[in-house]
Amino acid sequence: MEITEFFDALDLDDYLEEHGDLAVQSPLDGVEIARVSSHSNAAADEIMGKAETAFLAWRQVPAPKRGELVRLFGEELRKAKEPLGRLVTVECGKILQEGLGEVQEMIDICDFAVGLSRQLYGKSMHSERPEHRMYEQWHPLGPVGVVTAFNFPVAVWSWNAAIAAVCGDSMIWKPSSETPLTAIAVTKIAQRVLEANDAPPIFGLVVADRRVGRLMTADKRLPLISATGSVRMGKAIGQAVAERVGRSLLELGGNNGIVVSDSADLDQALRAVLFAAFGTAGQRCTTARRLFLHKSIAAEMKQKLVKATKSITIGDPAEEGVLMGPLINQRAVDDMMNALATIREQGGEILCGGEALDRPGFFVQPTIATATADMPITCEETFAPILYVFEYEDLDEAIAMHNGVPQGLSSAIFTLNLREAERFLAATGSDCGIANVNIATSGAEIGGAFGGEKETGGGRESGSDSWKIYMRRQTCTINWGTEMPLAQGVHFDVGE
Ligand code: NAD
């Protein structure tokens, strides 16, 4: 399919401008595929104003009716799945299976949000005062700023957007400058659904770099900023939003570990580790970057891993059978090569991979390196397919190494031993927001709350009760009696 055919299929044409200031290149070959015009500060300000107006109308639409619009949006995504999945592949370089999977994730979260639109429950409590009723309710919060990273160019927005929409919020999306086309396509589809149903324009988009991102984070009209990206970005946004005492939901970098015990099903562990480490070319926040092998199985696992890693097909991610596409840009390749030099300097040995491919685009080899806990590079997230392999003797040691990094997103243990599994999941076990047994670190389902601890930012989005951050909680007490009792038995009797 030619690139213009994608644009036609997704009705993108009117956003593309021959002389637009933002050049979009495909990581497949580094060639420019489109130009779009980014929004000026003034235009972004106007879009935030429109989101505020849209919110005032949208908050009055009953939640199940809001859910119905999200359902219709999900139907449109079903129809657009193929071209949209392909555009994800062309613009961000993930293999087609994963591009389509990302669109499926959007559809799934829409379905989840439709059900949620009838379940935005508040609790009712027993008042300590006679003839009083006490309960809590949840109201829409306001326009939400959504800042997203390049590596999940559409799914992460939908985790926020579908839930925020049923909660009664409008939003402004600032996608990564690397991936504006998918964002424009998705926003167009969403806006069409709203227009066809005479709904307020709640899905706003600003195409711009961090300049506009900074403008949004400082703007009091946006009570919540949901930001996905690097720890560096999260620190900047977290501070800016705290400065105005706003609310932030931070989904930041990970440095995820998998423990493989001597009781594990090694074939199962091998398959899982390969996808978690090298799927999406190592560019997932949940990518497995650190592997802890029990000493007794380490030699066997390393040998199997190296053999399997060498057989991973690298190439055009749209082609059937290719398992690894390119990194997003040249800077990502340079960062990986610098990290490999540092690994060697710090005493690690490259067991396989370690090279960039001599072809157009930003292709690299999946790489495995030996590591020890005292190597500082292993505490950093290098956003590339590098897997560090450690060895351990007892589980306490493995858990200590596992938890000994600043990030805390996803974690896993492979074991058939019940005690080991429960120890890993206990309060003294993994310190991450996600902890799995016999499942690797990546590929979470939308039904659970997604997010991590420590420098990963503490935010939770997607399933479970993550919706609560998109609403404001109100505690209400009603006195239906004739007396005026005070809480805690306090008397305040004013003489007549
Ligand atoms: P990035 O931090 O470079 O950019 C992310 C987004 O933030 C972009 O839209 C960027 O324009 C914007 N931005 C950057 N600085 C900003 C600022 N000061 N103010 C406002 N906006 C700003 O990240 P990236 O390279 O696009 O993505 C990779 C990173 O994202 C990795 O660290 C990865 O782990 C992380 N990530 C985390 C999750 C998660 O859910 N925890 C999911 C996906 C990606």
C-alpha cells in the first residue's frame, strides 16, 4: 500500500501540507513521508479554550449516553483497524501484528469504557449523626491534557480518552512529534463520531513539540495532565503541574526484570523472555531489560537465548514473518551504541548482537550482555533491544537485585514453585506496579490498572478503578431531621 493510499483510507489529506514545518519520517527507511503544520502557542491556547467550552456541555450529558458515543467510536475503529494498524507500522516501525494489536487495544478500552459508563459508583456511608445520610459522588473533572510518547502512538491516548470521555471530561492530546499522523487520523475518526451525533467537540489535538506541552502543563484550565514518556519529561511535567497545585498522572520509564528460577519451565520462559526483550525492538516501557537466572540453569538458558535471538528476523515490519522492525530514529540508534560501549567499559560482555544494520532506516541487532548489579548502566532505561543477564543463587538475592533500580514498572518470575511465586508477589517481593508469574513483563491487558512505582511515576490508567483520577469526588451529607447535631459530639449551644 502506498503512503498516499493510507492517507486516503483514513481521510488524512486535508491535514498534510507541502510546506508544513514538521517533517514526518518513516523509521523503515528514514525517508520523509509527509509534512504537517504544527500548532502555534496561540492556536494551542485557542484549542484549550474550545476544550473548556466543550467540557461545560459534555459534563451535562448523562454518563451512559457518553458511553454510547464511545461505543460508536469503537465501531469506527473496528472499521479502520487495518489501515490504522498499517499506519502505526509505517510511522513508528512496530511490526504489523503489533500495529494491529495497538488498534485492538483501543477497541478493547472503548468496550471497557462503555460498561464503565454505567458503573461510576460512589459509596454510601452510615453517618454518626441521627437522621443524616452520607454518601460520595463523582463528578466530571474538566479538560484533561494528554501527552503521549512515540512508542504507543495511539493506544495510550485511547486509555485516557475513552475513560475520560465517559467520566464527562474533554481533552487535548499532544502526541509525540515523531508520530503526528496516527494521532491526526485517530482524532479525525473520533471527531467525526461526535459531529454525526451533535456532541460537543471533546477530542482536541495539538500537533507540536514540548513547547506546547509546557504551555499545557502550566495552564490552570487543565486540572489533570496525563503524561506518558521518559522520566526526564515526567520530572519536568510533575513539577510544573505541582507548582499550580494541579493533578498529574505520570506513566514514565521502566527497567523491567524477569527472574527465572531453577524450577521454571525453561521453554515457556524462553519464549516469554524473547518477546518481552525484543518485541517492539525493545521500545516498550514494559520491555524486559534485566534477566535474573538461577546459577544452576544459567548456562543452559544463556545458550538457548543466544541461539534463539540470532534467529530473530529483522526487516520491514509490514512483512509477514519479520519479528523486529527499526528503532524510531538515528538518535535512538546512537543511544544504543553508546550504551553498548558503556556496558563494555563497566565489565559486561556482549553475548550476541551489538551492531547497527548497514541498510537505510534505523535497524539494530537484538543484543544480550552479561551484567552484574554493580554496573551503573543497568540502572538506566536504554530504549533499545538490550537484555542484561545476571546470575543469582537464592531468591532473596534476586529480589534485592531486581528492586535495586530507580524504576518500578513491570516485573515477572518464572517458577513452578508456589512458595517462590508467592514470595515474589508478597510485600517483601517485587516493588513494581505490575508483577506476573509465568508471564513476561510486557503485553498487559486493558482490564487491570496500568502503571508503576518509584521513578515510573506512580500513575495508574486503563482498567480497574483508574477512572477515579479523571473525576472529582464529592462527599455529601444530608440532614433530613429537625435537630442540628454536630459530628464528634461537639456542643455549640448559642443562648437565645
Ligand atoms: P519523551 O519523554 O521524549 O516524550 C514523551 C512526550 O512528552 C512527547 O509528546 C514530548 O513532546 C513530551 N514532552 C517532553 N518533554 C516535555 C515537557 N517538558 N513538557 C511537556 N511535554 C514534554 O519520550 P519518548 O521518547 O517519546 O518515549 C519513550 C519513553 O516513554 C520511554 O522512557 C518509555 O519507557 C516511556 N513510556 C512509558 C509508558 C508508561 O506507561 N509507563 C508508556 C510508553 C512509553
